[in-house]
Amino acid sequence: MPKDTSIKSVLIIGSGPIVIGQACEFDYAGSQSARSIREEGIEVILINSNPATIMTDPSMADHIYLKPLTTKSIIEILKEHPQIDAVLPTMGGQTALNLCLEAEEKGIWQDFGVRLIGVDVNAINITEDREQFKQLLERINVPTAPAKTATSYLEGKEIAQEFGFPLVIRPSFTLGGTGAAVVYKKEDFDELLTRGLEASPIHEVLIDKALMGWKEYELELLRDKNDNVVIICSIENMDPMGIHTGDSITVAPAMTLSDTTFQKLRDYAILMMRSIGNFAGGCNVQFAVSPDEKEDIVAIEINPRVSRSSALASKATGYPIAKIASKLALGYNLDELQNQITKSTSALFEPTLDYVIVKIPRWNFDKFEGSDRTLGLQMKSVGEVMGIGRSFQEALHKATQSLEIKRNGLGADGKGYKNYEQIIEKLTYASWDRVFVIYDAIAMGIPLSTIHEITRIDMWFLKQYEELYTLEKEISNYKVSDLPKELLLEAKQKGFADRQIAHMMSCLESEVHTLRMNMNINRVFKLVDTCAAEFKAKTPYYYSTFEAEIEKANGERYVDNESILTDKKKVIVLGSGPNRIGQGIEFDYSCVHGVLAAKECGYETIMINCNPETVSTDFDTADKLYFEPVFWEHIYDIIQHEKPEGVIVQLGGQTALKLADKLSKYGVKIIGTSFDALDLAEDRGRFSDLLTELNIPFPRFGIAETADEASKLADTLDFPLLIRPSYVLGGQGMKIVINKKELEEHVIDLLKAIPGNKLLLDHYLAGAIEAEADAICDADGNVYIIGIMEHIEPCGVHSGDSNATLPPFNLGEFVMQQIKDHTHKIARALKTVGLINIQFAIKDDTVYIIEANPRASRTVPFIAKAYGEPYVNYATKVMLGHNKVTDFDFNPQLKGYAIKQPVFSFSKFPNVNKALGPEMKSTGESILFIDDLKDDQFYELYSRRKMYLSK
């Protein structure tokens, strides 16, 4: 049956600012959903308070409301748009579901005649209320762990007495495992129970018997209103139960399940989805399976919405779950919809994978000093990467190479742990580096049985690791001159990077690369085609691998490369890799706009990125998507294959920028600002010389490479001093010190963490006001300032953690003129072509320069949304030389002020110092519009501006 023709207008609820547990996977889902619904000629109205996302771009919906996610905002929108027929709350994570429920309880949907699509209220209630869910599973004979619900401290104590330890406490209606904990000892129970009851909005927790060490699986399902169900993807957690699935290394398809158990999981998942309500849409189901030959199954939970894993499953299979789920919510059946990749099979055709994907989370513990780094039921990661390979080993290596944590893959880079006690400790208490520590343990000779006993990771995975180490040992016996071709090919097929192989043979990476070229061991590109090559794929979505040569009957040898070249002029956009604090979704926004602008200029666009949560890695954003690590070797091989006109690096944050040096050395054209100009802005010595030449003031500073040098400098610069390492992101390692003892301690710590780094010591301008400007500059030196923001917090709080007001609220004409003059002078002097962000400190009416970044910044999407102007589109056209700044008719529209408000995820780290300083700690942001400075919210922010400033 085709779509429901009574639906003419749909309200989509977004997920708000990015927090740990709910990230940009919902931007991806919401963007896909909006596009999918508008394709049907249906009006889309969207509410979301996050300015950094593509989802809230004016091009995404008919009406976009950047408002707080509250029922008050919902009522305002429904009054403004009485034509809204339906609301779709399944694309905005737990935030959207919770808001939808609140509106239902208040009778808002009923009052305005709006119906729910994609889910029903019963389904949300049953799956969120732990007790109801447990009773449902018992009714339909799906096994569950022994569990009871407690709504008070006393009830919780009684349940603990009955079950014994270890126990799991799970609060109802929370996000990313907030408040959840495993309790091993009686003495920890009281505190963790209280925390769980407080975390739940209805003060309810489920206490269940811990299934520690059991294996964990997830299935992604879609159902239409005719009750057809497809299972899009099976995902296996390499980490056993006890670690939140968002913090687990996950693998698709499931690797260690027997077929019989897999069929049982399918049957249970379908039964569960059909039992929770009569709706058409998506579900994510999680199971635990006992690690013995019995393979007992226990259902953990079901989420009646698209989830973090849905984004992963969409990228893993090429099946756009959010897009199809939206069509199903409109009334379509699965067999009426087309597979988006093959364009010839139906959406009822379940995807088949002839490759393996591995997801590894990305953590930022360094931002939360004193935080508990062990992984448990409460999610702590801030982003994730995905690797695609022909084997688990290749995918695992590609995922580790994507993390951007100065590792070249697993082992073989001289950075492994060598201390037995330390390795055992790290295996016992899982943290961010356990994926590497397993390799170190094998290298040390710790038996697999011991590693399995401690970690409970399935023996199959450990044997895969062991094979990698055996290969490393074998290659170490050779030199570049005598390494056999089959060994080098095997190492490449198992994902080892050229620089790892070079480490094994104590030679240079370039020597391994040359050897590879001479032996004709080249990367080939394969399609993600959803159907294991049974049908032809029409969508150019690629991953790389290595193949042995095939010999034809006539003796000709070749490898099969599925990436077909065109003769169009091409441009590559480098993505920003995994989300982390300091580099988030705002760079994905810039990359997507860069791709779209380059298309408008007639280029074939090629995107390289490895983040499964984002819109930039959607297979129909760019003309060609290479889902590959933003890692030199992979990028260079793609450039060699595609031969683009050039590469855009200034939209992908520090990740892409850091590759500019290599690109420049290898003669690859950088589109926009040159590498020399980028380097000049980063090199504090050269940049200060430039400022002196331009007669622009900057805080007195010096450069030190040892604690002694720093101490001598302090005598001339005067305290307080701001210390920072060079070439870092999000203020990493920055600190204000007020005496020599603090200075020495911090310098020693920094040099231990980042050996060989040059440290910058600035005289800190205490009590200064901070401001920043973003501008576009073209090759002729025309500059247009797109926005000047004043920070509410004083100078010393990282710009990403400050409330920033657009336009400024109390900078005089004299100060504003200095900001404009400095911005014009610096943009021209750096020969900027494209975007530039400059930060200022204002003291006694003098404007000092803190730093300049000739790239897209965190604030560009915020300014674009506040003024309603497509600035990244304009900047990209300027970079490509297609337009001059003077070609655009700038017409910013803003009534009153827009405030960029940072959002923190401190709730995940209860014992951490929450004071703010020069190192960024916020995970996301929202936008607040106010008419004037008398607004209560502005007044409150301003009155608290100095409260959190820390050294």
C-alpha cells in the first residue's frame, strides 16, 4: 500500500546539543529523514537547538526552528503551523523521544490534532519502563536476566540482598547509560544506587543479576505497517557484557555466533519488535549470549528509534536506515521502496556483507582531569571511527589508523607497553587503549588463555591478534632488499601500514612504499554494494583493500579495481575524522557545504572520511565517497588513483590541516590558502614577526623546549603565564600558571606527554575581554568579515567553552574598528584564500591578537545559522577561484542577538574538576536568540561569567 496521502506536513524533532551518549549520528538521521520526507512532496518543519549541524541548515527543511527542545517551543511551533499533521520523534535520539512523551502526557498532540508516526507511545513506554519491558518479555517467552525494579532506596537494598553481587543498576528513561553501574562489592552499593535513582527522571532503577563476561550482540531492524520485518545488520561487541555498547569495539557482521543461535536472535528480535506496538519504523535490539557451547540468550533492551548503531549499520551496509524508516512512517511498505545503492532491488532485500567493518570509539579522557578512565555501563566516548576491510584484521587496523592518537595501527610502531604488571592491570580494567594492549600482551608472550580469562574476549578475536603478531615477527627477520612479495602482500592484506612494516625492518616508510610499487602491490578499491556483488551497484561508495593478481588465459595479470575513473575535473575534500572535544560536527557541516559548492562549480567531488556518524560519509553527499582513514598512506593512494585538480584541507579542522605539509611536499595542490600560509599562522615565532611588521599588538611571549628555558623566560615575561604546546587542538595541554613551581610542574608534564614539542609561554592578560572574528578572503585580497563575536566569559576560558554573543554587546566603536582593521591586515598578509578565524584579547581599549587560524572554525556554522547566509558555500567558491568575495551579495539577517552556548558532559565524570580554563571541555553547543540585553537568560549568563575560570 502506498503512502498515507492524508499527511501533508510533518514535524521532526532533533536531538539538541551534542553530549556524550547522543552525538552527530542523530544529525545524520534527521538530515536523511528530512530529505526522504520532502522527496514525497510533504512539508517538513524541524525543531533543533544545535547550530553546528547540517540538519538545521535552511536547505534541509521548509521551516527550521533553532529553539530549545521544550514543550513550550513545541506549542509555539504548532500555533504558528496549524497545518502540521504528524510528528516524527524517532530521529532525535532519547531527547526527542522524551520530549514527545512529555508532550503526549500534557495532551499537546491531541490539542493540535497531531498524530505520532514512526513509533507509538506504548512502544516508548514499554521499552523505557524497565519493569513493563521485563513483564512483556516474560509474556512472549523471551529470556531475560533475573531483575527487579526499585523506586526507593529501601526497595533497592532489599533486591540486592535477594540477588547477591555482582549486580547491575540501570536507571529508567536515561541516555547513554547515564547513572548505570556494575556493583561488585556491598560497600559500593549505597552510593551507586542513590546515583542511579537521581539520574532517572522518574527515580526508578532496574536492578539485575550481572551477566559479566557474556557476549553482546545488536540487531538493526525495520518494519512496515504490513508487518514485514527486515534485519539490516548484525553487530557483535568484541568487548563482553559490562561495557556500554557505545564504548565497545564492535564488528559487523557478527563473527563468533553459531548459525542456530543467530536464527534464534533473529526470531526473538522480530517477536520483540512486533510485540511492543503497532508501528512502522526502525528498532535496535540488544542481546547477551553465554560464552559457552550452550549459547543461552538473554534480551537486554529494545529501542524503538534509530540509534547510534543505526548510523553505523547504515554506513556498514550501504542501507540508509533513517531514510527508509521515514518512508515507512509515511505508510509505504518495504517492497514498494527501492534499494538506494543498486536502484534495482527492493528495500525488502536484506543487505549482505562481503567485507568486515570494525567500529572503535574515540575517547577524550585527557580533557577530564582526574576522571575514572575505566569503561563500564555508562558511556564515556565522544566519537567513533569505522574501518572497512576484506578481513577482521584489515578492518581492525584501518579503524586504529583512523583514531588520530599518534598510533600507526596495532603494534609495530614502538609505542606498545613493555611492563608485565602494567599490561595485566590494563587488561583487567578496560580503558581506551585496551585494543592496543591485547597486542602488547601477545608480544610479551602472555598466553591467549590468560588474556581470555582476564578480558572474557572471545578466543576467535584473540587468535586473529596472535596471527598479526606472528606475521610481524616473521617480517622482522627480513630487510627491504630481501622481503618476499607474498609476505609483503599478506601484511598489506592484514592492514599493516607501510610505516609499521618499515618499523619491523628498521627502514624508512618511503622504502616500503617504493618496494610496494615495484612489486605492483597496489591498493584496489571495492564498492559497498549491499548485496555481495549479486546485483550491480549504482552508487560510488568505496573502501580499499589489497588483492593478489589474477592471471587471464592469455597470461595477462591484473587486480580488480571497482573505482572507475571519469575524465571530469575533480576535487578532494578531506574530512575531519572522529568527533572529539575541540573538533566536532561543525567541521562535518563545513565539509558537506564544501562538497555541495564544488559540485555547483562543475567539479566531480570526492570525500575521504572515516566517521560513521556524519552526513559527509553519506553515500550520496559527494559524487564519490572513500570510507577510509584520514591517514597519509590511504589519502596518497586515493590521490594517485583519482589525480584531482587539488585537495581542500581547510574544512576538515586540524585533522585535514595537519596533512597539508605532506601534500605540499608531494606536490599535491592545496586548494585555497597555501601550506606556507597555514604553517606561518601555526608557527608562533614567524607569526609574531608578521604581527610586528604589521604593527599589530600581541601579548609578550617566548618559546621554550625545556623546563630550564621556561623558567628563564618567566623572569622576563611576568606571571600569570599561559603555557601551551604548538600544533594542538581544542587547547590541549593549555594552562595558566601563577608561579615558578606551577610552571615547572606543568612544563615537565607537557614534555613527557608530547616529547620534542615547542612550548609557547604568553603573558596572560588578566581581566581582558575575548572576542573573535571569522572572515572570507580571496586571492585578490578582498576581505569580508562574516561575524564578530564577543565572549561573555573573560579571556582565559577556551573560546569553545565560552558563551559567544553575535554581534558584540559592549565593545565600543574604537575597539570594533581595531578588530576590523587587524582582521583585514592579517587575512591579506597570510594570503588567505577562503576562511580565517582570528581571536582577540581586549584590555584598556587595545586589541591584542591571541591567534589566527586560516581555516573553517567552530563558529562558522553558528554565524551562518544566526545570519541565514551560506558562508561555507561562498568560501569554497572563493577557494576554487570560481568567484571573488565581491561577487556575493551579502545580506545578513538577525534581529537582536544570537548566543552560542556550550554544553558539557560532566555528568559522565562525577568526580572531575568542572572549572573552565584554556583547555576546551564542552562536547557541543546550542544557539539562543534574544531580542535585547534585558533578556533574563543573558543577564544570568553575564552574572556568572567569572564563576568557572580556573588556572
